[in-house]
Amino acid sequence: MCNLDSYNACDTATCPGAPSSAKCLVKACDLTYRGQLLSACTAIFYDPSSGDVYDCGSKVPRRLLHAQQ
């Protein structure tokens, strides 16, 4: 289970590498999305228009997962 601070992570999270349409989400449990494990209780940036997920915790923000063509 996440603590309250984890659920509020999106209040201050930023992701310069993600498009403006990306939304910040915090999930209460680990999640596997397109074969990639996304950790619970951390800010996840998801672009609903493309289905892409962005890794904003790395030194160089990058698209983690993208839609298959």
C-alpha cells in the first residue's frame, strides 16, 4: 500500500521529456504495461492520446513504452 505522500507525488512531479498531453498517475500496486513493470507508489506519466508511458525519473527523461505500429 502507498502512503499519503506517494499518492500526492503528482502534485510536484514534472516530466520535461513528455508531451503536454501526458497525465501523471500513481498506482497502488505494481503494474505491467506492454511488458514493462511500472512500480507502485511512484509518479507515472502516461499520454492517453498515444498510449506512451514516460520514464521521468532517469537523468535523461525518455519514452519508456510506445504504441506498436
